[in-house]
Amino acid sequence: MNANVRANIDRPELTMMVIFTMGCILDHLTTYYGLKFPMIMEFNPIVAQLIAMGIWHTAELAIILLGNISGYFASQNQPDFINHIGIMALTLAGIFRIYAGIHNIILIAETVT
């Protein structure tokens, strides 16, 4: 494997992007599935409004895209302190979304059983 390719794969920015993207996808898919049950409601008023407007999926794609782009650019050519803050902020957002997705799975499991 080319040394430049290996160096890019090991970068923390890539890990940050994967955690953020996977967290967003997990939360989105579990919310989408959970809302198919009549006894489960969306309590986030912003998401509820986006669903009512029919642009929730598009908005989620925009969040993933803009989050990854902003995190990547914040981590490039910046002092180490700024770089670490950008990486940590997006990673924490991804972890929060993973938590929300797991919470959704538990809620769905409790509803089904």
C-alpha cells in the first residue's frame, strides 16, 4: 500500500468522520423505523417540523455532508489546539447520535414486546 494512502487512512479526521456519519445514520434509520409504530412519537420539534414539511431525509443528508466538510476543514492547516477541538466536537456529536440510535432501538424493542 502506498505510504501516502496509509497515512491518510490513519488520520483522526477520518475516524471522526466515520463516527459522526455512522451515528447520524443509526439515529436517522432507527427514528424512521420507530415512527412507523403509532405509539412512538418524535419529541424533537425541529425533526417533527422537518418530517411534516417532507424534507427530513434531505436535511439529514445535509447535516452529514456539512458536518463532515466543516470538521475536515476545521482540522486542516489549523493549530493543534483548534484541530483537536474540531475533531472532538464532531466525534462527540457522532457519539451522541449513536446514543440516540441505541435509545431508539431500546424504545422500539420495548414497544414491540
